[in-house]
Amino acid sequence: MNNKELQIRLLPMSKDEFKNKTALEVQKEYFLDILINEQDGRFFYPGDGMNTTEGSLILFQYDNSVIAAAIFEDRKDFTNNPVEGKYDKANVLDKNSVSVFEPITKQN
């Protein structure tokens, strides 16, 4: 890990991208299965991503709630060979740090 100050970042996720699934479905299907097992901790996205330091905490926002967290390790570029033809970047997350919890909303 580098000597830069660790940060906390909030990453908004699109309901359209997850086909309007509920927060519980995204937690179970995406975070606890696909992200860890199929994508090896790589969170793919199109275009520019967030600027953060290795070891920083990423909080994931979905449908007006914070639903998951993980530790950021690295950023990968797939510009020359986009994943699924549209994802040209990926945040690499420590897949052992991925956690889901009762969604945090403005009510709690």
C-alpha cells in the first residue's frame, strides 16, 4: 500500500445498469456472487472513474441507499478491448473486503 492518505468514496450505481433490481437483489446477485466469483473483484464501468488511493473504502449507492462496501486496490483500463463492448475501465476491489449490510438510507 502507498503512503497517500486513505479516503472514503461514494460510488453511485445506475438502476438501469442493474435492470431495476431491488437493493437486496443487487447485494445478493451482484456483490456476493458476480463481483467476487465471476469478475474477480473487478467493478467494470464505462468512461471516467473515480480518483482515489489504494486502500480507500468505496461505498456503493444504489436506489437512494448505501448497500455495500469494499476496499479499492487498483484501476484497470480495457480501452483497447472493452468488456461486453462497453466497459472500458474497472476498479479492482479486494474481493475479501466486499461486504453488504442493511441499506443505509436517509431514514436511518
